[in-house]
Amino acid sequence: MPGESSRGEDTRTSVERLIAPADEREAARRVLSARARQTQRSVEDYLRAGVRPRWMERLAEIDAGIARERRRLERAYRDLREQCTREGDSFAQRWRALAETWRFDHLNDLIEQHNEWYPVERDLPMDPRTRDYVPIHGRSYRRPRLGPEWVLEQFPARH
């Protein structure tokens, strides 16, 4: 074959390979599986394949944010307990006051976005009887907002 050495190596330059006769290029293209030939291709599918969906990123942000706040609260809880033990103050009263002032604005914004957009982004089916989206694994997709009640549930105000 032209362009091959006695050892079977291709001696053609990259330009020669690029402008190879159409039948050589066509033969190289024919090696597609049946599945590859039948799969419909679109720009949307191509873009979707390379990027994590927003709902997935948002859930990861929410979970990481909740874990971060839980660690911060745990440290504050432990420190306040030690401080109240030494000073004889009322731990429960001070902990409730601290829980009331703890801010979760960024996380609550993400949770609101999740609760609003998750069913649309996941294309969840509707239940005609309840006129609500079908639960996922028997649970609602909705996430509760974080606030003082959540803080006191996670870290009760008792000494």
C-alpha cells in the first residue's frame, strides 16, 4: 500500500493522511455500533452529558451548607455549655437566645430555589388526586427552611 514502509508503518505526513482518498476515510467511519447508529443526537443532549444538572449542584450545596452550619452550631453549643457551667448562668435561656439570632439566609434561599425548581428540573410526574408532585421513594422532595426551631431540634436547650 502506498505510504507504508517495509515494516508496515504509515510513512505519510499528517497532511497526506488528512487528504487521504474518500474511500479510506469512509471505511474508517463505518465502525459504529448498532446502538451508536440508533442513538438520536442533539446539541442539548451533548451539553447535558458534560454538565451536572443544576438541581444536583444545588442539593450538594444545601447538604454541604447544612453540615457546615451543624459543625458551627455544635462548637457554639459546646462552648456555651462550658461557659455556663463555670459562671452558673442559665444555659437554656442563653442557648435559645443564640438560636434566635443564628442566620441561615443563604441556605434558605437555596432551599427555596430547590423547593420551587426541583420538580420542574427533574420532570416529576403529578398525582391527579393530590394535585402535587409524586413523592420520591415515599418522601416529599421539599426541604424545610432552617431557623431557630431547627437549631433547637438539633441541639436541645437543656444542660
